[in-house]
Amino acid sequence: MEKIRIAKVVLPIVLLGILLVYPLVETSQYYQHIMVMTLMAAVMASSWNIIGGYAGYTSLGHAAFFGLGGYLVAWTHNEYGWHPFVSTWFLALVVAGVALAVGWIALRTQGSAFVVVTIAVIFIFRLLALNLSAITNGAQGLTQPRPGWGGVQWSPELMKVPFHYIMLLLLCLTIYSSWRIRQSKFGMGLIAIREDEGKAEAVGIDTMLYKVLAFGISAYFIGVAGGIYSYFFTYIDPGFVFDIFVSVTMVLIAILGGRGTLWGPVLGAFIMQPLANWVVSEFGGTQIHLTVFGGILLFVMLFMPQGILPALNEFLMRWNSKTRSASAN
Amino acid sequence: MLITENITKSFGGIKAVDACSIEVKQGSITGLIGPNGSGKTTLFNIITGFYQPDAGSIHFNQQPIQGLKPSRICHKGIGRTFQITRLFWKMTVLENLIVPVKQIGWRTLLSQGVKKHEEEHAMELLDWVGLSQYRDTEVRKLSFGQQKLIELIAVLMSDPELILLDEPAGGVNPVMIEKMMEMVEDLNRQGKTFLLVEHNMRLVMELCQHIIVLDHGQKIAEGIPSEVQQNPLVLEAYLGSTQNVNAGA
């Protein structure tokens, strides 16, 4: 038990250390690119986990907040010259505000009805992005200037590095918030909602307030990620971001690693994102990585239905008690 | 303390509760009895905000509470248990006791999930019912009777003035029923008011100072246990005969 507790402190520090030096050691732009995408996937899955994992509400609509963050950043960058690395943090508050309103309506439904309502949210946002062409440039999407700071463009060799660090910062903030929520009365209430919403309400938990807040918070970090993403690619279009696949990816990553756990979504991202990139580079830009994705998920669902991290935890506990009873004998 | 006036609730064409007016006096143990389908649990659900009444009013400590959400009603000081035990099954016993919240505020939301004084209070209650050794056990692993006890003491964590018990003895063995009766009497002496729905007549007759009888959603009688036992309407609707009641006792 003691070893597990130490590992829970040491492993995150080691991981942070590796991620801090990664772009200095690994200079290949390809691998730097994969790492930025992995960090982003970890942010999105961890953030989704606040509503989807803790409260148990499987939202497939969070791509809408990713896209909204991306569009707001791209538009304000082009229109007012707001630098995305600064503006995305504030504009994501607008995203969270929109999510609060959406959540206030959508969270009146439960189970499969909730899933369907959240999918509808993506279609609404996609329609808006396609039709509000004065702001979004319609189907053609928005292009941003090449990344830089203070009028100086970053050189192509070093361009990924700032994105690595800002995404790492975002991941740290997301995990910290998720941890803080999990430790608080709020987090405890969310888990109670997941277990039995009616009972939670009966013991004094304002379930609607809790759910809507969790929905808004989970949209915030995804909105920030969307803003950074649109700058990273310097291009955003409706079909690319307001896509159910974006939502499905974060949900599957969270389920793979361990839905409702703090580190599960991070673990899931670090497995899935590099693997998906590797499959694409090996087998070309077909959709074959989706097949691999599905296969892995099937395996996890069959043998580790709670996800990898809870299964690992259970295994360690069992092993621990076995060795303890063996030594007692 | 609690007054309902002309509460009516229909589901489709069926009137589950029909112009029902009851009063629960402060410091009392009031029994709510009636045959199956007489509207007892529906009335419970209306009082605690799970159902909205079609008509009528509910006052708790002179304040109207109809239309409030269940969580707000809980904050006003009404706690409840359920007919079929409801707990947070995958949470530990201790967590089940810590989850209830007395009020909602930003400070409450962000505060530490398990506070020291809450843990101490929870442990006192667990000691009281003799289940403190299960504090870190998932509640689904306990026996049915133990789960019923946990549900009751979890209600106490938010320190309600009025506690609504929905069939506390349902499916519980006689030893545990004795224990539960003692607990209710103890708590009543400490000032808690109870309204309980129960089919176990011995428990109702021994425990309750006042009994209200429902049939087809309407109140057909009320009074002290001995009066209710003799009431012909009650005998006809529910108790069958006095002999049966005495035999049951």
C-alpha cells in the first residue's frame, strides 16, 4: 500500500520532468507534433472526465466547445490581433458560459436521451459555423497568420516548442482542477450523482447546479485546447472541429484509461494518440487507425471494463494482499 | 411542525392522494399507515419534493415548502429514507455518511470532501449502531439490515428536525427491528420528530404516539394507537380485525 502511495506521488513528478525536457531532447518535429497532440488529447479527456467520469453524464457534444474555442481565438486574432496564447484563456470563459447555458437545458435529460441531445449540440454549432460566414468564413474556414510573438514569426524548426509548453501548462491546470474537484464536496456530490441522482438530491445535493457547473468547467479546458489547436494548425473549418469524432475520441480515451479516475484519461491519451499517429504513418491516411482504436477498446471492455488504471489498481491491491498473507503464513 | 392541506396528486386517471390533510406535531412519532396503494409513499414523495402536488399546500415550521426541490427541502430540515433502501452503492460506508450536505454555497462546494469534524460525527454514529469496523467497506457489501441502519444514520448527518422513514422495518430481521425501534425512541427523546410509514403493526402501535390512516389516497382516521385500532373504518380498510392485530402484537 505504501509503495502504491509513493508511486502516486513520484510517477506524476517523473512524468512532468520528462515532459519538461522532451522538446529539448527530442528535436524531431514529427515527434514534437505527436507530443503536442497527445498533451491535447490528455487535456480533452481529463476535462471531459469531470462531467463524463465523475458525474457519469456521457456528453458527446464537447466537440462543440472545442470548435467554439478554436473559432473565437481565430476570429479575435484576425480581427483584433489578440494573441491566441493570451486570448484563449479568456475566450474559453465565453465557451464555459455557453456550456453553462447548453448544460442547463441538456442536463434535464438523462442516459441515452442526454447523449442524443449533446450530439445535436454539435450539429447546431456546425450549422452556425457554416452559416455565420461574416465571422466564420463559412465552409472555407478561418486561416491565421503563422505563429509568432511580437511581430516575429517563429522559425519552422522551433515552432512546435511553444505549443508543447503551453499545452503542458494547460494539462497541469486541467489535472490540478480535476484533482481539486475530486477532493472537494463538489466532486463527492458529482460521484453521488453518478451513483444515484435521486438519492443525492434527497440528501441535500442540488443536482442540477452540480451538473451544470461540472459541464461548464469541463467545457472550459476543452475550449482553451480548441483555441491553441486552431493556432497550432493556423486553420480551422467547421467539418474539422464540429465533428462527432472529436467528441468520441476524448470519450474513448477516458474510458480506455479509466473513466472517473484522475489519471486514467491521461494514461489513455498517452496510449491512444501516439498509437493512432503510428498507425497512420505506417498504413497511410486511411481510417485504419479507427479500426485499431476500436479493437483496443473492445479488448479493454472485455477484460478491463473499468478501464486500464482501475484494473491495474485492483491487480496491485490483490497482489499486495496475497504477498502479505503469504508473508504472514 | 409539518402541515399538509388538501394535497391532491393524480397519475393519469388515478388519484393517488386525494385532498389529504395531515399534521405532524413537533417532538412526536407519527405513523402513516394504510393498505398497499393507499398513497403513503406518494405523500412522502410530495412532502420531500420528489413529486409536485396538483393541489394543496405544505407548511414546515410555518413556511410553505411545496414547489421546492428535494435538496432545498432537505436543507430546511426534513430528512428521509426510501422504501427500497437507496445508498451510494460503490461508495464506502464513511463516504455515504459524508455525502449529505446541509447547505449549498461556494465555500461548501470547494471545501475538503471529508472534514475532520464530519468524520468524527460519522464515526460516533457508526459506533452507536455498532458498525464502525465497516467504515471503509463498500456499502453494497453489507447485509440488508446493516444497509438500512446506514441509510438511517446517513439521514442524521444533515441533522434534520423531521425524519420521514419509509418502511424502516421492511425485510429486516426481528433483532434488527428491535434495534431500530430503540434508535428511533432514543432520537425522539433527543428531540427528533418522526413520520413513518410501516406495515409492521407491532412496531407502529408500540412506537407511534399518533397514527394517521390512509385509504385510496384519503385520510380515513387518525388518533392515538388504541383509538385507531378500534376504528371500524380502519378495521375494514386495513387491519382486518382486532384479533389479528393483537395476534400480530
